[in-house]
Amino acid sequence: MYEIIEGFLEALRLIITLDPDVMAISLRSIIVSFTATIFASLIAVPLGGVIYFGSFPGKKSLINLIQTLYSLPTVIVGLLIFLLLSRVGPFGFLRLLFTPTAMIIAQTVLILPIMIGLTISALSGVDPIIRDTLRSLGATRFQLLANTMKEAKFAILAAVALGFGRAISEVGAAILVGGNIMASSFSSSTRVLTTAISLETSMGNISQSIALGIVLLAIALVVNFVITTVQHR
Amino acid sequence: MIELEGVRKSFDGKEVLAGVSARIERGEIFAVIGPSGSGKSTLLRLIDLLDTPTGGAIRINGVDIHANREESHRVQRMMGMVFQKPAVFNTTVAENIAVGLRFRGIKEAAIKAKVEEALAVVGLAGYEERRARTLSGGEMQRVALARAMVIEPEILLMDEPTANLDPVSVEKIEELVVRINRDLGTTIVFSTHDMYQGQRLAHLIGVLMNGRFAQVGTPREVFTHPASREVARFVGIENIIDGVVVASNGTCAVDAGGVRIRTRSPLTPEELVSLCIRSEDLRVTPAGEATTAPGKNTLPGIVTSIVPRGPFSRVTVDCGITLSSILSWKVVDNLGIREGSHVAVSFAEESVHVVRRG
């Protein structure tokens, strides 16, 4: 018990004194997951719109599949990207395995389904009368899509925030394709909050783990705060 | 000019419109009235190209608007629509009204001027930067009207535009409808379940019943000469009496359960008919003072109820058939009638409007 309290106090000291290791890991975590969220948004939001407005055979099944993939296990995504990027894999020549780029790719793939799915839900949440009004005002197909998205912007923003939350808190894919490397340069290291916590805990560096945990929790809180604020608009 | 020809629409096998036909001229205000669920909204949505008919044709200026996609979009841009539920986009009032103009690639400066002008017309000048969602229902509906109007449509469609509004807002919207039609010559088609609104605003009324126009005519025609028993009931004729035509002494008379009523309408004996008599056209006199006159029906009876209705009383008399008359309180007092009083009910032959049954 004493060790935990001591670890907690030490953790606060690490955060307050802006410990370089803690800061570097936190910053890397945010950069990797934020980049993944940007890429995922660029794909998921337009794709969600096209799926929602499109009429094609198998649309219902596709949406069901997307919803099933919400709970895609992170290690499965990690394994998949690992196999694709490994020396013997089809993209091995890119030499991306164990780089932050590999982690960004894995996290993008991981959060795509939930962001596409929630974009579709966000658009479904727009009152049908809004859609009718836009059409009656003479909207083209593209204007209809763009303006309905505008109406759903807060719900879509919440989808993006949720995607970011899932990316930054996952550990399976990050450790498989990143490798939890602490190299001499910032940009070639792949140690992020979750992988670091996992390592430090197993090595007995409780205070380091707790400090990183607090940072991760704080980030999650900020994300949650953004979602709730946005949803009450 | 809008031509409806046998327009049909089914949803999941249920027929909502079963062959609607009418002709609406340019610059006309046309009211679609009918009970709830009679397909009024569906008809307007078909005209606005929001749904596709399952049969028949809708032609605007001679063009079948549902025939090809390219043409459809061009035609859709000639029309504006206001929906029953006031709906605004989650942005400022000015941006709401600008949407249709932006779709058409109008320049910013022109948009600003048009939006300001439209807001002034609907009485919301100075509301530009307000959040549209914070407005009242009546204000939102006026924003919706401004938004539909600012694109200068040839045809303005309004689906029960005042159904959810307070009386003051209703009056404002009605005033705007008349003004838009008069000043801009816009053809207006609106639906309402309020027959008096139809009467107040429309040049022509179509009574939609059971998926068809039971009658299309001027408000006067519809209110005084309803085409069927159902229309008569819907436009508020209180006395509708079923009977059989009998020939009597060369003139036409109708036998309604033993009571004979003479009419001016040319009829063939044995025909089954309904007689429509507006309650305002009935006179009630105390039994002793009744006089018979040619061209007049006079029926003796007993007052069964006197029910206040606004500044009037509805006096119901059993003459073998039940007839209701609307009299002012003062008249009821002067006549000295009560429930149970013996009276005579009289009305002119031409006050009896006859419709065929079945």
C-alpha cells in the first residue's frame, strides 16, 4: 500500500516537473493518434456520407458489417498490419514496421469502422424534413450531401472525438507494429503512453506507470469533455 | 400552369392517392382541403418532386416533370416549398434564407440584399444574425417562407403551413400568402384541413377525399353546392338529410322518412338523394305564427335542444327529421322558445341543395 502511495506522489512530481521522458511519450502518443484520426476522418466522413446517401444492393449488410467492426480487437488489427508490413509481407519493401508511421496506419484502420458508422448515424439523426427542405430548395446531390453534413456537424465531430479516444487508448496494435522502441531520436521512437505503461509496470516502475496513466486519463477526460459540450449544442 | 392527370401514389401497397386530376392556372391560389390523412401532403410532395407517383402524370407548363431526371431538377428549381413542421437549419437566420441562393451560385452581395429584403417582407427585419433555432414556431415558419420566396419561385407549395401555429402567426402567414400572390404573381398551392382558411385565401379549392378530388371549385361553389354528402359534411353543412325523390303535383319533392321537402333542383323520381341545408338558412317561428307561402317549406316540430355556440345558439328541432338552426341569443329570447316548445321551421326551396347518393 505504501508503495502505491509513494508511486502516486512520485507520479505527480514527474508530471509537475515536466519530466522529459513522460512529456516525450505523451507528445508522441498525441501526435500518432491525432494523425491517425485526421487520416481516418478524411476517409470515414466522406465515405459515411456516400454510404448514407447512396442506394446500392447490400447497403444494409454493409452497415451491419461496419457496426460489427466497431469492436474489432486491436491486436487483430496489429497482427494484420504487422503481416502486411513485415519483411515477408507485400509491403515489406517500404520498411515501415516498428516506425510511428506503422502505428498511424494501424490506428487509422482500427478506428475507421467506428468513425464511418457514427458518421452514418449522425446523418440519420438529421430530421428528414431538413433533407426535404434542401431538396425543395433545388440542391444538387452534392449540395444535399454537403448541407446535410453541415447540419450533422456536431454529431460528426463527436464521432471523430470518439475515434481519437479509441486510437490513443489502444495498446495491442501499437505494441505489435510499433515495438515500443525508445530510440535516441524522438521521431524514430515508437513508445507511446499505453505501451510505456505496459512496459514500466512489468518492470516495476510503478510511479512512471501511474504518471503516464494520469496523463492518458487526462487526455481521455478532455476528449469526453469535448464530446459532451458538442452534443449539447 | 400545373396539370394533374390521374395522379396515383401507393406506399407499401396502400393507395393514398387514387387518381387525382385538376388544373391550376398561373397566378392562382389553389387550396387542397380535406380531412387528415387524405393525402394532401403526398400530393404536394409529388408536385415538388420529393416523391415519385406510382401512376398518372403531373405536368408543369406542359412538361411531364417526373418523366426525366435532367428536366426534374430544372423544374424543381422553379418551385419553393414550405412544410407543415417549421424546419430551420442550425445556423443564423440570414444563412437559412441564403441556402437556396447559394445553391444557384448567386453572388454574395446580391444574396445579402435579397435576404434583407425577404426578411423585411416577412416582418423579421434585423433578425439576420439570430440563431434560427432560438426563434418561436411562428417566426421559424416565416423564415421558412422567406427562404422559399427568396429564390423567386414560379410556384410556391405550402403543406399545412399554419397547422402548428398560434392565431397571430396564422394571420401573418395568411397575409403574406395573399401578398406574395398579388405582388409577385406567384402561383400558390397550399393544403389545409381548415376549410375556412381555404375559403379565405383560395381562388379555387380542391376537396381531397379518399384519394381523389371529390370536388374542385371556387370557395362559393364548394361551400354552397357541395358535390357529395361527404363534401357537404366536411364543409360544415349541419343539416344533411337522406331521402327519395317523389313526384308531387308536377314539382319536385323529396320524401325523407315521411316528411316531404320541396326543392328547385330537377330530379328524377325514385332517385336516392341527400338534402343539404345550411343552418343559417332555417327560420324558426312559434307554432301559431307560422305562415305557409309558395316556394317555401314549412315543417312543424318540437325544440329538442338549445346549445350556445359563441354569440349564437344552435336550436335543434325534431320535425320528423332533425333540423338545426343557428339563431342569435336575442332572437331565441324574443321567440320565447325553450326545449319542448312547439315551433315551425321554414326555409326556401332554393336553400335546399340536392346531391345524389351512391
